[in-house]
Amino acid sequence: MQNIYQQGLDKNTANYTPLTPLTFIARTAYVYPERTAVIHGQRRYTWLETFTRARRLASALTNHGIVEGDTVAAMLNNTPEMVECHFGVPVTGAVLNTLNTRLDAETIAFMLEHGEAKVLITDREYSPMVRKALAAVQRQILVIDVDDPEYSGPGERLGTQEYEAFIAAGSPDFPWRGPADEWDAISLNYTSGTTGNPKGVVYHHRGAYLNSMSNIISWGMPPHAVYLWTLPMFHCNGWCFVWTMAANAGTNVCLRRVDPKLIFEAIREHGVTHYCGAPIVHSLMANAPAELRAGIAQKVSGLVAAAPPPAAVIEAMANIGVDLTHVYGLTETYGPAAVCAKHSHWAALPVAEQVDLNGRQGVRYHAQEAITVLDPTDMVPVPWDHETMGEIMFRGNLVMKGYLKNPKATEESFAGGWYHTGDLAVMHSDGYVKIKDRSKDVIISGGENISSIEVEDVLYRHPAVIAVAVVATADAMWGEVPCAFIELREGTTASEQEIIEFCRQHMARFKVPKRVIFGALPKTSTGKIQKFILRERAKSTAAIE
């Protein structure tokens, strides 16, 4: 039986609109048309110009047959074109698949096939790798080349269309509409898992909208922030900050590559107030020459994800004038879905205690329903005793729709009504989460996931290798890097350099093991390699170095 609040109070077009971050750019272009939206080298675009270019892109894609449910892939650096793709692609009803520019041709080919991309917008810098990937794809893809004036290196155009000419043919009056259902897919992001092939994580408009707003609220961003793109826009859609900056009516300062000199020059020249990045970015900045770091007058806020930076980095950044906040999440949670929310009294504590408190994964983002640590066997919460380990789990609007074409993996990840992260953690007495280990064999290097099984599969192709196990080892620059333990076939020999060179021929360079250790591998009575022993050896190896 309906109660009085369920009678005559239905949804209608006057009181309900599906949530979508596409509304942010339309509003900002309306309210602040002349504000600078994008800075890239010599190029400057206002919010009205960026909005118009996105509409032209949408129109041109529609004219070429792109419809709702199609996939448009982008192999791009942090450039204006990538910003425009985040709006111009989904407004057509299509899904944006941003590709990791560090990957190898074989992996990119898999993604293009698996995601059924009909269009690929690609920067000329990546033409050698993209050409190989396209050759492995069994169907035609419309290729649109981006010839960025800021890039002067080698690389040919591969497509029949050049981006500027392509969007020039589109209408600046393309109708700007959101999705019929906020649950509709907006983007596809591939992530490494515990199997060789990456999994396609699907985001919906609702989650993208809410995390974009949560970035502002949970970080305390003031209006009109000046945001420096040190974080790749391809990574979780730049943690949703492409959409966040449209909501913030701020300025996107683009960088094609991470370079401390370019970073500090941009901070001074453009008055940068915010940026995000993996620990490697902050480490590079902290260890840059003093002359590069000098002269920053404004307060700069930085988000750091993955492993927390060491105390020396936090202190060095504070001396520069950068205030770091630690966030936690995964590709499956739209990037950050938890934040180590700070308390004012922490500032009076000794530095070591501050580092320990600020290095935790923290509490839920504003738009996330919950983060908790449960025993995965019975789904019971662990005690808040700093010691009892369980698995971190999320629930709420900042959790993916699921894995594309992989119902089994989707069902497993949502078992018991929670998203299972695979990260093992404890709960502190104040309710803050702290990671202790990973249950999944994934190595997080420079903020990028590396599947240990994928690396092992390549190593097993070497004729001298009979058994192999890849685990993470600590690295001062990248946080973690792959370390390969190899057992050689009887009567064969191989050197560390030979193995590394072999890997470089078959995978992206950032996935290549940085250390190779030869010897018999520890195994159980059933022949299973005991990786927990090797992880301890890898820690000892890192300590010696």
C-alpha cells in the first residue's frame, strides 16, 4: 500500500533529469564563456570555444555514423583534443575508451577488438605502435590523426582524416543532450587484473557526475582552480578531473609529458593551484634542482594516489609550498573513492606521526556510500584494532557498472553486495582504512597496474625458462617495479640483461622486470609456486640496494 508521499508525486521532466557530467561544460560555457578553459603551449581556448569544438566533434562523429552504444577510442596525450573527447564523444551516446599511451601494440589491438571501437583518434607520436595494432585488428576503424603543434618528433599520419579538418566539418549547433538514463555507459577503461588480458571497466554517467563533484568537495577545491595535467587523462578519465574542471569553471593547463622543469615553469607562469599524480610525480618534483623549485608564491594543492610518498618527499613538497592529500581508489571506482581526510590538530604532531596519519587510505569520498574492511570468507567487518586484516570493499555510486563482456568477473567482484578490491587492510580505531598487502598479484608501478601473470606469460616464452614468478619489489622512483624469479632449464644459461632485453621485445617497457633473480623456486607439495616467500625475498633485495 502506498503512503501519502508515494501518491501523485511521480518523476517528470520538470523535477527529474538523469545525472551526467555533460551538463557541466554547457553551464560553464553559458555562465563564463570568456574564461580560459584550456592552455596548451601557444594555444588558448575559452570555455565557449571548448564547448563549441566539442559540439563540432560530436556532429562530425554523428555524420560518420556513430550512434548510441558505439565505442570511440582515443590514443592521446594531455592535450585540448583529449579534453574535447570527454564531452564530444559521450554526447552522441557513444562510449569513450581512452587508451594508455604506454602500452604495446598487442595490448592496444586487444582493446580495440574487445571494445569494438569504430573510431580511433590518435596522436601522431604513437603512429608506429598504432600501425601495428591496427594491422592486428580484423575490421575497419575510422582513424583520425591529431597533429599537435607542441609535438615536433617523428610519426606519420595514419588516417584519412585530420582532427582539425574533421571537427571543422561538424556543426557548432549540435544539440547538447544528456543520456536517456544516467545508468548508460559514458566511458570504458581497461585495467590489468590477475589474468593476462586486461578487463574493460565500464563507467556510467551518474558515477562520472558524482565523482566529478566529489573531487571538488572532498578536496575542498575553490571555484576557478588552475589545474595542471600531470596525471594522464587516459587514466580513469584523469580520475574524472576532465569533467571536474568543467564543473569548477577552472583552467586546464595541459602537459604532453611529465618533466619537473615543465611542471615548475607551468606552476609559476599560469598560477597553478592544483594537480594530481602518482608518487613518482611528487618524487620527481621533490628531488628537482632547487633553482627549478624556487619562486612559487601561491599555495599549491596536490593529490597523491597509490602508495603514500615517504616522509622526505612530504617535507620537501611542504617546503616548496605544496600541500599533499592522499586518496585511494581503483579503476573500478572511478579513481579516488576514498580520501585521507585531514584534521587540524594533526599539524601540531611530530612529522613522523603526520606522515603515518596522512599515509592511510582513509574514509569514503562524499559521493561514495561506504568503504569498509571485511573478512572475505564470511563478509563480517574486522575489528578496529590496527591489526586484524581483511579485504577493502566499496559500495555506492562510485563503483563501476561492471566488466565489459565478462559477467563472471563482474559477479565475482560484487559478491555479497560489495565491490571486492583485492587489497588487504586493517581498520584503525578512528575508522580510517590502512592497506597492508594486496591479495591480487598486481604490481602498481608509477600509478599503473601491471599484471604479474602477463609478465610471467612472456617470460615463459624464453627457451631457457622452465619456471617463473613475478612479484613487486620496492623502487624509490616508481613505488613498485616487477622483480622476476626464474628457474632455468637444465643445461641452459641466461643472463639478467638477456632476460630484460627479451621482455622489452614483447611488452611495454614499464612492465619489464627491473630485477631478475635466478634459482630454484619455492613450491608447495602440489607444485604451486609460493609467491609469499618470493615477496619477502624481493623486499630483502630492495633493502640491500
